[in-house]
Amino acid sequence: MSTKLPRITLVFWILKIAATTLGETGGDLIAQTLNVGYLTSFLVLIGIFAVTLVWQLSVRSFQPILYWTVILSTSMAGTTLSDFMDRTLDLGYLLGAVVLVSALLIVFAVWKLSGHPFRVTDIDSFGGELLYWIAILISNTLGTAFGDFLSDTSGLGYGGSALLVASLIGVLALAMRFTPISNVLLFWIAFVLTRPLGATAGDLFSKPVEAGGLGYGTYSSSIVLLALLVGLIIFSYRQRGRAAVTAPA
């Protein structure tokens, strides 16, 4: 089958950050604002992830709205799972991060042994795509834990932590262009870092002013971010349409 994953462009990264930021505010909306609880929220959201993943694996071409729905479900599920591990189970950020890093390394080891390509643009098989989505789910959970750790213990606050992570992503972009470091490795590091960027930015928008946020709340923040995400997805559809019109016969 041909690849069902998007090309890695600037629009892709903007969509990824918007989806992960919405994943933070949306996960907090369900677990905290609606008082559903971390574990129950995670079970509901991981169920949504499973349904959308089966749908994604069954289609034969790239469908932007489906792809970004799966990404969003991994971000929301990762938010609630990370919070459940760190707060309900009281593992703490360090132990929780060790568990998640270990799980991610195991997935990459299995991926390597399977022979499926790591380069996203080369993934064109069911097994390769399944490993891709498992890695994304774990990386989004890990990114949430890292973002919460920065916000709560670094002293930088939500805004400072978001700026720090954004700067790290900028360094990776420069390294991808001007150094011989593997672009695949840099891509996955940047992919993980977009999650703590989304986590800290989401908390910056939604948390109350007295807690260091801007005080917009989870409802307003999630609505605005959802509108942004939908607008960007519509834009990506229009890009595909223009590309199809201008493509040579």
C-alpha cells in the first residue's frame, strides 16, 4: 500500500502543536473540569483512540481529518494517563518518565528488529504504521510528563517552559538543516518535544491567573484550539486539492 501519513511540512508541525495543545486542555477538561477522574477519562479516551486507530489502519490513502483525529486522541489519552501515573499512583515525574522512556525504547527496538523503516515518508505497511502509532501514543504520554515537570519544578512557569521547549525545537530544526545528524533521529526528538510544548502552552492558556496561567479556562481554550485545528485541517485539504490539479498526468 502507499503511505497514509502526511508529508512533513511546516503545516504538519503547526497542526501537531495545535493538536497536542488541544490534547492538554481537552484532557484536563474531561478529567478535572468535568470531574470524571484521570483513570476513567483515560479508559474512555484510549477506547476512542482504539476505534479511530482501527479506522486509520483500514483506509488506503491519507485522510487528514482521520489522521489528526487519531493524533488528538493520543494526546488526550496521553494527558490523562500521565496525570494518573504521576498524581493518582504518585509515581512522580522522574519515575513516570523512566517508565515511559523505557516503553518508548522498547517500541523502537522492536521497530528496528522488525525491519520496517523509521523514516515516516517510507512507512507503507500495516506493521510499520501500527508501530508508528504505538510510538506516538507513548511519546505523547511522555511529553505530558515532561511538560508538567518543567512547569511545576523548574521555576520557569508555564510561559517560560513553553518558550524553553520551543527554543529546543528551533535548535533541532537548525541541526536538521546544517548538521549531518540523522534527520530521522531529529524528527522523533522534535516529535516528542511538541507534546511538552503543547502541555505547557495549554496550561498557560487554561490555568487561573493566580496559578501562573492566563485564566481562559479549559472550555474557552479548547474551543479556540479546536477551531484552529479544524481550520488548519481544511487548509490541508485545499492544499491536497491544488496539488492534485497541478500534478502532471
